Amino acid sequence: MRYFRLPLIVTGVAIVVFLILGITGIIMIDRTARNDQEKVARGTLLGQGLGTLLSLVVAPFWIIAAAKMGKERRAALAEQKSKVIKKPKKKKEIE
């Protein structure tokens, strides 16, 4: 969880900011658009643009956090494998 604290915070803040931008954009579109068809088209473009931008802002944080966690897990697994105790071979008795 320690690696994902920052991505969770960034995601939460970004969603709130983009939600505010979306609401503001829809209000502006509603006031300036000439007809309903134009409003729908511009609203669709706004939603697609904000969604794409949100994913571009948030994705690097998640990718970096996942890479750090994976690196730690691989190191722990390699350390665990290197600590496996090998049983000594039995010496043959001399007859």
C-alpha cells in the first residue's frame, strides 16, 4: 500500500479537478451553443478530451508505483530463492 499512496491521492485530486472542469465546460457550452445538436456534439468532445487528459495525467503515477512494487517483490523472491538450504550429500561408507 505504501507505493500506491501517491497515485491514490493524485487520482482523487485529479478526478475532483476534472469534474469541476467538466461541469464548468458544460455550463459554458449550454450558454454559448446555438442548438441542441451542437450542444451534444461539443459536450461529447469535452467529455472525451477530459477523460483522455485525466488518464494521461494519472497513468504515469500508477505505472511507476506498480514498477516499484514489482521490483521489490522480485528482489524478495530472489532473496528467498537464494536462502534455500541445500542438504549436504551423504558420504559413502568405506567398506
